[in-house]
Amino acid sequence: MTTPSSSAVDPRLVTALSAECDSIGRQLRHMGQNLSILQTQLASATVPPPMPVVPAPAAPAPQMPPMRPQQNVPTWQPPTYPVAAPRQPWWQRDGVISRLLAAAGVAVTLIGVVMLLVLAAQAGFFGPPLRVLGGALLSGALVFAGVRVHGRPGGKVGAIALAATGFAGMYLDVVAASVLYGWVTTPLAVVIAFGIAAAGVALAVKWDSESLELMIVLGAAVLAPVLTSGISLTLIGFLFAIQSATFSAQLGRDWKYLGMARTVPVVLALLVAVASNAIFSESGNSAVQLVISAGVVAIVGAGCAMAVQWTGSPSRGGVAGAWSTATFVVSSLPLMSVGAVLGRTESAVLYGIAAALLLSAAAAAKPLPTQLRFGLGATGALALLLCCLSGATESLVVPLVLTVGMIFLGVSLYAGSRFVFALGTAFAAIGSIGYLTTVPPEALTTARAASMQLGAITALSSLTAIGALVMLVWAIHRLKLIADSNAAVLWAAAGFGVLYAVTCALVSSGVEIFDSATGFVAGHSVATIVWMLAATSALVLGLNNRQHARVLLGAGLALTSAAVAKLFLFDLATLSGLVRSVAFLVVGLLLLLVGTRYARAFAKQEQEQVSSASGER
């Protein structure tokens, strides 16, 4: 064999280079294909599953090391984000325009019916039979048309509007036949109106449409006063028919707005009637009828709320339950206002009965949800407050309200109820405001002012104020409404209020027992001693209670300063010689006692520190 010269071309090297160029070309073609796929994915904004890339087989290269197989590397895919649909204007949404037009059609048609019944009668057009018959036929035709349209595609909105107009028109036609023409007696007309409203309820339940019932109720209630020429007992009767007849539609359904819609019209009519009776002093029979009407409306409101929210009802809690509770509270407003047309004794008896029934229902009705029981309790508490204000004389209102507050606070301690505590706090706050009004601080400054404003009733009010304040702080502490570390601050703050009430009680008792001058002097002297006794007690407790020592020390020093200041600035100039001497002696002895006690406590503390230091050595 011969070795080729250096100038010859090696054919094996040429073959190897050619194979490598072919391999590089195939890889570039695959890369181009992948880039085309990626561009397509980006353009369509959709991410198909990754396509497997099959590596092309490499041609064997002579005398070259074998190439590593190409790995299937997953291609990067951009994240996709949901594209929000463009928000349509409200007038382009499904059904908005049709509902608005339907509601407007209901209103305009009902106004036309009222004009047919009222204005045509005033102008003498047609005759009464033709007007009433025409209104009835038109209303019946509207209901029939609504029933026919409801089953057709897209006819639900129009069917509801037609049926609502028809039922409300029939209701108004009955009102006109009774009030305007006197063809039907009022009780019978109310019964017929009740039946029409019940028929509307049946159709609304069949179609499962709260909107239908709302249109019937509001259309009839808003236009009925036009036919009755204002607010009257007749109008109240017709509106009560709507309130009671439409209640059954709420049973087993989460229709939250219907209760308020059927209750507010009769409540407003009653409130206006009560105000008119109270202002213009109408006859006593009218007042009795108003009281009966208000009681019936409240009873129906309470019964409906209980039935709607009883155990197992779909509207027991949540928003629907809150609306039902609010409906009951609204229905009780006329009953709470009828005291304006009654005497004090009658009002007290009425409110007392209402308070007993409502509070008993709130305490005993365990199957009811908490929010309805709170509504019953709050309404009963309001009735009890009105009973106190109506039944008691002006001078006894404050101690009576404070006593009721103490009872509620005591019940909250026994039951552990924060809601009852809130009721007691409300009564205590109202009574405290009245107490400060009847026993102002200036009544304690001179004997003449004390003799004019203080007496046995103010002493009784002071005692009830003390009891209410102590019970309030005790309840706050027991119900864990504040942290234990702040309990001493609360008791110290309450102590100053108690001392004010004690001072008022002592001065009032002195004025009541003795003459104005002697009783005033004796009451203030005893009050100064009581102040100092309270200060001494606080300081001594501060020594024995390390946890609240700072608060008790501050309160004790403040009371001590107040007692000494009162002794020198007020008692020295006001009290007589003997009484003043006794006050000075007692206060001085108490100061010596507490000073000695503190000196012994500090000396003992120093001895303990010295003993501990020597023991460590």
C-alpha cells in the first residue's frame, strides 16, 4: 500500500462533512416547523396539546462518532387569560326595557281605570253601572289576556303586567262600587277585595312570580286613597284586606319584599289617621276603632312573621328573615302610637298588655330565629317604656324606668344574655338622663334650691340610680364585656357616679326629714364623711390588691382630695359650728387612719426588702 500525498483530497473526510451538513439541514427544517406551529398558536389564542416532535434519523457517517439522538424538548406555551365580555349598558340587557315598559303600562292603565271611575263620575259621563261594569270587564279581559300570553315564548313579562293590571283594576272597581256608589256595604266589599287579592296570590304562586304580587299590591294600595277621598277607616279596612290576603304567598317561598310591600300601606294609613285624630280631637268612637285596627295590624304582622320564620321555613334566616323581622317591627308602629288618642290610664293598660305579650313571646318562642326574637323583645321593651311614661306621674317616671332597667340587668346576669343586657342598659341610660334632669348639681349648692327641687321622690330616684349603676357595672364584668384588667377602672368610674347619687340622696333625705336649712346642713355633713369613707376604703383596698393597686390608689387619692376640698371650700362656709366640727373631726381621723396604715405597709415592705437582701448575702 501507498500513503497518499499531502496534496490529495481525502474522500472519507468529504463524506463525513457532507453527512454533517445533511444533519444540520434536517434540524433547521424541524426548527422551522416548530416555529410555524408556535406562530399559529399565538395567532389563534388557543393552546392545543403539545405536538410530539419526532427526530429525523441521522444518516450513518463513516469513521465518525455516532451522534446523540435528539431529545423531544416541550415547546413553551404562553399562558392564556379569560377575556372579559364587554359590559353591556343597562338598557341593552335582557328584559330591562320590556320590564320598564310593562311597569309603566301597569301604572298608566290603572290610572286610566281610576279616571274612569272617579273623573267620569264627576263629569257625568256614562252612568254608574256602565262605569263599574266597564272597569270590571276591562280588568277581567286583562287577566284573561295575561293567562293566554304567559305560555308563549317571551310572554312572561307581558303576562305578569297584564295580570297585575287586571287584578288591581278589579280591586279598585270593588272599592269604587262601595265607597263612591254605595252599592255594596263596606264589610262585604272588604271581603270581596280580600277574595280578589287571594286570587292574585294564587296566580302569582302558580307562576312563581313575586313581581306579579308586588304589582298587584302596590297598584291597588297607591290608588285606593284616590277613590276613598283620603285616609279613612274604610281605606284602612281595604288595605288590611291586602295585608292579610297576600300573606300566604310568602309561606314556603323566599319572597323577601312582599311582606314590606303589603304592610307599609296600611301602617302609613293608620299613622296618618292617628296623627289626625290626635291633632283635631275627633270623636271617641273613632279613637277606639283606631286602637282596634292598630292592634289587629300588629297581631297579623307578628303572626305572619312567626309563621314565615318558623323552624324549617326557607325564609327563616338570612336576608329574607331580616326583611320579615323588619316587617313585623313596622306593623307594630301604629300600636305604639295610639297612646296619643287615649288617656294616660288607658294607654298604660294597653302598653302594659302589649309589653307582656311581646316579651313573653320573645322569651318562650324557642323555635323562632334569634333575629325575630330580638325584634319581639325590642318592641316589647318599647311598649314597656311607653307604659312607664304613660302610667306613672311625672315625678315617679325616673325611679320607675331605673327600676325596670335594674330588672333587665338582673335577668341578663341570670340568663347570660347580652341582648337583655342591652335592653337594661337602654332603660338605665334613659333613666339616668331623666335623673340628672330632675336632680341637677345646682340643686345641691344652696338650701333654698334644695328645698325647692329635692325631697322624698328625689331620694328614691337616687337610690334607684345607685342600684342601676352598680347592676350595670356588675353585668358588664360578669358578661365579660371588658377585660379583667380594666374592671378596676370601670368600678372606679362608677364609684364617682354612685357618690353623686349618695350625696343627692342624703341631702334630699335631710330636706325631707328636717326643715330646709337644717336638713341641707346635715345631709352635706354626712355626705362629706361618706366621701372620705369611700376614699379610705379605696386606699386600703389598694394595699391589699396588687393587681389593681394603681387604679385604687389613684381613685382613693382623688376622692381624698375631693373630700378635703369640699370640707374647706364648701362645708366650712355653709355648715353650722357643731356639724362642721363633727365633719372636720371624722375626716381628720380617717386621714390619720389611712396615713398610719400606709406608713405601716411601707415599713413592712422595707423590712422585707432588707431581709431578702441579707439572705442573698
